[in-house]
Amino acid sequence: MNKQQLFKNIKKKQSFLCVGLDTDIKKIPQHLLSEEDPIFAFNKAIIDATADYCVAYKPNLAFYESLGVKGMLSFEKTVAYLRENYPDQFIIADAKRGDIGNTSEMYARSFFDHIKVDAVTVAPYMGEDSVKPFLIYPEAWVILLALTSNKGSHDFQLTEDAAGERLFEKVLKKSQDWATDEQMMYVVGATQGKMFLDIRKHAPNHFLLVPGVGAQGGSLAEVAQYGMNDQCGLLVNSSRAIIYADKTENFANVAREAALAVQREMAGYLHDKGIIPCKA
Ligand SMILES: O=c1ccn([C@@H]2O[C@H](COP(=O)(O)O)[C@@H](O)[C@H]2O)c(=O)[nH]1
């Protein structure tokens, strides 16, 4: 999916919500454990319940890999289910990959040739040759870690060189030699508040994948205020606060309500920015 199609979907759905499929066998409702593939059954129910209110899904690979081969099958089935039934949803494999060139090439093949997601998250710290193999797929996206949502983002990403340039700024600047905003996005944590202003100085037109609202306490209002651009430019992820909003047999309906609440708030910010027309 290209940038224009993504923006069109955001306007149509009045939402820039990405639902995170961080599916943990220990957290899903008990009654699903008798299913042949409980993880897929959970994901399918969550997707069917929330698809009206979001434009993207982000399965995090750690949750699937932790279950071995079975988990990877659930992941692949989830992506195939989305592709077949919700082709307008943008699919992000949150895998935080990146290695020497020939190894990155294998990661890229796995996500873009084999599983066929729209985007993969990549760590930038091994540099150009570790990122470039993901960029040979013209329709696929790289989402580079820039300024993450966790406390540890201070350890490296916010450190300054002698000229006062912070590491995340170097990442934003340098990586723009590798790809345009039609193929690269950046991860910026919702917990970073006003730092979105600094991000936008270096990347005014890029889409940002923003995790950290909901369970991590980041403010959607601040993200919209400081991070939104004329084409929205935001995909805000929420995982636990939506998918585990309820643990009973009614979990999917409650997840739908949680997604709807976020979508309504997002519609307000899109109106305020003039991206979607005000209600009559
Ligand atoms: O900076 C980052 C980068 C990635 N993540 C991932 O996003 C989700 C957040 O889940 P919540 O339950 O909504 O907190 C999860 O998959 C993280 O690994 C992040 O949180 N921060």
C-alpha cells in the first residue's frame, strides 16, 4: 500500500489507529484454549471486531516466536486472514530486524516475499547496508526506530555529540539518503510528548508509527498536537489497552468499544487539523 492509499483510508475511516496484535497465550480468554489454534482464533475475533475503526494492524513477532513453529503458523494465518478479508488494512510486522547485508536480505525475503506484510520495523544501528536490503521491494515499507517509547530511549537515542546533535536526529537525517517518505517511516513513542516537534523539524512529511498510548500512558492528544502533519502522518498503535480490554467471552465486543473510543478521539483531531470535514 502506498502513502496516498494509506492517507485515503485514514480519511475514509476517520482514524489513524493501528491495533497491536501482541497476542499472549497466557492473557487470552480461557474458552479459546480449546480451539485448534487459540492465538489465531483470538486474532480473528479481534480483527473482525475492530477493523471498522482502524487502518492498520501490528503483530509483534516476539509474541509468535515465543511459541515456536506453532506461533509462526498463527502469525502467518493472521496475515493471510487480513490480506484476504481486509485488503485495505496496512500490516506491520513489528520485528525490529537489521543485520549485515546478506542476513538482512533474508529477513526482507521472509517478510515481503514469503509472508507479504506491508512494512517491517528495522533497527538503524548497523547502518545503511543493514537497511538497504529491505528497500529493494518498491511497494514495501521500512519503519526505522528513531525515538522509542521506553525509558531506555535516554540511554543512546537522546545522547548528544560534541555539536549538540542527538543520536535520533542523526538517524532521521542520515536515513533520508536511503529512502524517501514514500518508503520509510519512523517509530516515535507516544510517551515522548513535545519531542514530536523536534522529530517534525527533520521529518516533516514522513509517517510516524507511534506506540505507547494506552498501557504505557502516552497522550494521544499530545501526539496529535505536536506530531500530526497535513496528511495526518501518524499511525498510532495501541495493543494491550484494546485487545485485553476484557477477558470474558465478550472480549471482542469490549475490544470493539475500546477501538471505537480511540477512533472517535482521533476523528476529533483530524477535524481540528482540517483533514476531514467538520460534521454538519
Ligand atoms: O518504541 C517502541 C517500539 C515498539 N513498541 C511496541 O509497540 C507495542 C506497544 O504495546 P502496548 O500494549 O500498546 O503498550 C508493543 O508491541 C511494543 O513492543 C513500543 O511499545 N515502543
